[in-house]
Amino acid sequence: MAQPTEEASCGPDEEKNELSGVKLEESSPDAEELQRKYEELNNRFLRLAADFENYKRRVTRETESRITRAIEEFAVDLLEVIDNFERALAAEDSSAREGLEQISKLFETILARHGIRRIESMGRVFDPSEHEAIAAVPSDHEEGIIIDEICAGYCMNEKIIRCARVAVSKGKKTDNTSESE
């Protein structure tokens, strides 16, 4: 009888690998290789996680720094107004009014430079998104018209940061109240 060939003594797994042209020993890496790859990937993951944490801390520091610089720049601009107030208070009474008007203009200029503007209210129709009515007064104006501004409102870049406090007209004055007495 003929001797069995090496191919005939192969098991089913070896036959599949030989059919694909690859031996079993070559297709499966040993445990040391797998452990090395695992450690390499784990180290890479840990470095990426640390880099991300450092990135988050750096962005937080930079944001806080920008905010601080912006506030500082705004404060420096306001110091000029304070200096002018002190000069006006130290000046003679006749020039104090003129000095205070100049300070007011300077202050409005500084606010405008930072995107802050005053909300115009007088003679306009009451708008609850811009105004806070603190009084309703009978007047010769139509109902809902602002007749007095108690405290100015301001907006910054089209966002209202303080509503104007105003007195609103109730409408035309009537003498009905005096007739009922």
C-alpha cells in the first residue's frame, strides 16, 4: 500500500489554511506580540487622554484671561471718566455744569465703543421688552406713550442689559373725577 502523504495527515484546520496558502503558525501572533500591541495602544490612549485634559485646562485659562483683559480694558476706559468727575468737583461752580456735560458725553462715547447704547424712550410707545413702567399718569398724550424717563435703559450689541424705568400716559385727562365728588 501506498504511504499516506503529509497532506492526508493534516487536520481540518490545517487543510483550510493550506487551501488559502497560509499556514496556521504564521496567521496567529503569539501572546507576547498581543501583549506588546495592547500596551502600545493603551499607552497611546493614555497620552491622548492626558493631551485632551491639558487642552481643556488651557482653553479654560485662555478664556478666563480674555475675560479679565476685556474687563481691564473697560475699567481703564472708565478711569478716565472718574478722573474728569474729580476735576469737575474740584473746579469752580460756574464751570462744574459744563465739565459734567463733557464727562457725560465722554462716558457715552466709551460705552458706545464697547457696544453699549442708551435706549431712547421719551415719546415712544411703551414696549415691555425695553421698558419697565413704574407709573401710569394721566396726560395730554395718547395712552401707552412714555411721558417721563426715570432711569435710562441700555442695550449691549442689541441685547437689553437694563430696561428703562418710565412713566406711561394713561390717556387724556378727564374731569369726570371732579364731577363725582
